[in-house]
Amino acid sequence: MSTPVSTPSRAPRSTPAPWRPVLGSWLTAYRRTWRGSLFGRFLSPLMFLLSIGLGLGSLVDTSAGGVGGVPYLQYVVPGILAAQAMWVAMGESTYPVMGAIRWNAKYHAMLATPVGINDILIGHLLYVALQITGATAIFLAVAALFGSFSSWWAVLALPITVLTGMAFAVPVFAFSAKQETDSGFNILFRFIMTPLFLFSGVFFPVDQLPALLRPVAWLTPLWHGVEANRSLALGSPDLVGVAGNTAYQLVVIAVGLWLARRAFTKRLVV
Amino acid sequence: MTDSDPDLLLHATGLTKTFGDFTAVDGIDFAVERGESFGFLGPNGAGKSSTMKMVGCVSPATGGRLRVFGLDPATDGPAIRARLGVVPQKDTLDEELTVEENLWIYGRYFGLSRSEVRSRTRELLSFAQLTDRAATRVEPLSGGMKRRLTIARSLISRPEILLLDEPTTGLDPQARHVLWDRLFRLKRSGVTLVLTTHYMDEAEQLCDRLVVMDHGKIVAQGSPRSLIGEYSTREVLELRFDTDDHAQHASAIVGIGERIEVLPDRLLVYAEDGDAAAAEVHRRGVRPMSSLVRRSTLEDVFLHLTGRTLID
């Protein structure tokens, strides 16, 4: 049989957007796991809606008349929506990034081709953004069926929530690229994500926190996501406030990109 | 030779790579022309892989000058990588995906269209003798199959140079021979091969020309035959004694052959005529446990140049 490379093509091929095959590669891998993942995407909002939204909600509504007059289900769902985006972002930007550097060397395989560090980052981050978009859309749909929203403004929570998720995913890409072992992820999950989940205004207004802790909540992208989502979902949004929350998340994403690019370069180009 | 010569594919002068205080590659010079099969031979840690990574434009040189296709890796990395095929030391296959999916994904990194990638995948799977595994997941495949898939993958862009970093390390003898056969076919079809190895037989089978590296430096270069001619004798007599210290037997055979090397487990007598040397040993009344005459190999060249064996 003949060898397949008898005529080397000399002209350098042009690859206009090498991030596209990077995204394509992650999507190809996703085709193996999408069924299980989709099931989880439906299950997670259902569990939250039933337990916190309806279960705890009926208690809050009967004993306190909701939160500031808003039924607890409608109060808490926009918050959980933002928090879920954070969790999805964490899942997609911790182990997969470390794996692509240390375990299966997926990034190294890409770097042996015309694909560069920026393409790897853009392609992978777009994949994460798609995951967050899918999870958020499903959550919104399920929550809407339960009557969690009183206004069509809630649709705008979709892009806001994707930004919220990316405000975690991008800096965590930088963090993950620096880790030698996965023990750093336990610290991240236990001592950063879990407290954020509990104290960023998802379940109760941050005004209830000790005055010292409130500014901490304001610094986190999650609080901004929760605020913006809630403002939209409740119908008469404070658009200036929402714009401010969005701007803050964009700044976090921009700084995260700079850090991630540095960390990736340091790790992969030696 | 100038950089504008289209057949001068690789050209390095004073190429250096340091990691902190450690100098992995210490100012080496080499040139590779189109159609050649060129090898870096040396023990682990000699600087072979670091050199390959610089040539592959994934690791920037610390010093010296390197041109690949006449281009500078520091500024033209993607353009150079578009024309290289890379077989890394450790397979970087996506084990969760199927054999053919691995090829499809990789071809897309080079900007090839889907239809082009699919037709090349068929050719390459046949070349790599993996056609019947096309739709199988990679993870359960044998080491030899994974290696052949990695080579097939590296060929999907029809590279002008194929870089192979220790292509058969860790494979059993049969899998190595299958792989050598495939590489030999590529070489015959005109692909420029650049490989690193610490196996003598591999270098002798595949390389037209090679450099011997040790501690980041090139200590000798030439064709396998010319290196053996220059640094060794035609034949080698290997003597083993029933002892813990072979050095004590060396004095008894002094003067036989051109040179004697003492290894922990044997004595090597370098001679043009190995059988004559063995007869002389016997005539002197020396009775080794075993004696063997063989042809000189690159291992002997390396031993002579560095005083050490390649694989410790």
C-alpha cells in the first residue's frame, strides 16, 4: 500500500480562526456525555424549586409574608439561577482545565498544531459559556413552569447569568492552570464557593449580614448576578443598577482573561 | 548553506535552552535537509526532547539561532507548526474519543475542511493498520496501536517534517518492528524524519545521519556507519566472568584488540577480528564464563565517547 504523504503540500495553510476547532473538539467530547449532563441540568432546578422555593418558601410566606412583600419563590429563584451558573462554571473550569494540562495533555496536543494559547483559551471558554447558557436556559424554563417569574424581563436574566458564570469561569481558568494537584480545588469549593453561595444574597438579603461582611458580598460577582437577576425577574428593574452589576462582571472577566492568559502561557510554553 | 535554500529545512547554530540554572541544551549546531532522516541519539536527560520542543515551536529557545523552513520560531510559530507533524514522547490522544474522532479533531486544528479530514482519515487508518478499529474508543487500545494512531494523526496535515520524540520507547519488540516498518515507508516516500532515541538499533535502522548528544552538547555526528568506523572497531568481543568485579580480569587480556572497556557485568574487547581476539584470550589461558563476538554498534560509539552506556 502507498504511504499517504507522498506529496507534501508546501504552501502554509491559512487558519483564519483556530479557536473554532478548539471549541469543536470540546463539543465532540461532550457528545459522549450529553445525556447524563442534560438529566442533571433538569434535576438541579427541580430539586431547588421543590425544596427551597416551595418547601421553605411556604414557611417564609406564612410566617413573614415573603421577603419585603415578595413571595419567597419569586425572591429566591433569580438568586439560585445565578448561583447555579457559578457552580456550572466551577465544574467546567477546574478539573477539565487541569486535565487538559496535566492528565490527558489535550492542550499540548493542540499546541503542536497552528493553534495557539489564545485560541485554546477562547475556544475552551466559549465551550464553558455554551454549557452555562444551556444550564441557565433549562433552569429558566423549568422555573417559569413553576410560576417563579412575574415578568418577561426575566428573559434578560439569561445573558446576565451567563456573564455571572463567566465571571467565575475565567479567573478559575487561571487558578486551575497554576495548580500542581487537585487539592486546591477542595479549598476553592469549600472555603470560597460554598460561603459565596450562602452569603451573597441568594437566600436572604445581605442587609441581614453583619455590617462588616456586607462589603465582602458586594465584591463577589455572584452578589452582582443575584441583584441583577432579581431586579429583572421581579418586573420593574432598576436598569442603571443592572448596568452597574453587568459592568462589574465584565471587569472581573477582563482581569480574569489577563490572568488566565498569563497562567496558561507560563504553564504550557516552557 | 543559507536560510533561503528551500531544501534546508532545519538550521540551528549555538542553540541553547536553560531552565533556571540548568542548561538542558548547550549551544548545539545542526542542519537537516529535505528528504533526510536525522536522529538525536543520547541517554535520558541529554537534551534531545528539549531540542525537539524548540524545533516544534512549543518551547522558545533561550539562546542561539534556529530556523525551521527558513522561518524564525519566535515570530512564525503557527506558520511553522502548520508544516510540521509532531509525535510527542508521551501520547496526547483523546482517550475518551474514538480512533477516527481523534484524527478528525486534529485535522481541524490545521484548518482542513471536514470532507478533506474524512478522506485523509481513511487513508491514514489504513496506513496505520487501524481501519477495523476506526470506531473504537482509544483508551483500551494497546500501546503499539496508540503509537501508530499518534503517528497517523501527525500525518493528517501532510507535514514536510515529521518530528518523532522517542517513537518506540515502552513498546514490546514486535510493536517496535511494526512501527519501524511504517516509519521506513514514510522515509522512502520522501518525508523528512527527525527523531530522538536512546535505542541504538532504532538509530541504525532509521537514521541516515545522526548526532550523539550528552549533557546538552553534541559529542559526535555522522552516519551510523561512519560513526562506528570512526569511534569503534569492526567487531567486539564480549567476555563475562563469574565475578563481582570484572576489572580484576582486565589485566590478563591487556594488549588484545585495540581497546578494552570494563563494564560492571562484562569486558568489551574492541578488535577488527573478534574471533582472532577470542582465540588469543583462550591461548593466554583466560577462561571466561561466556564469550561472544558481535558487530560494533552505536552503543559502542556512545560508550567510547562518554565512558557510559546509554541506558542505565
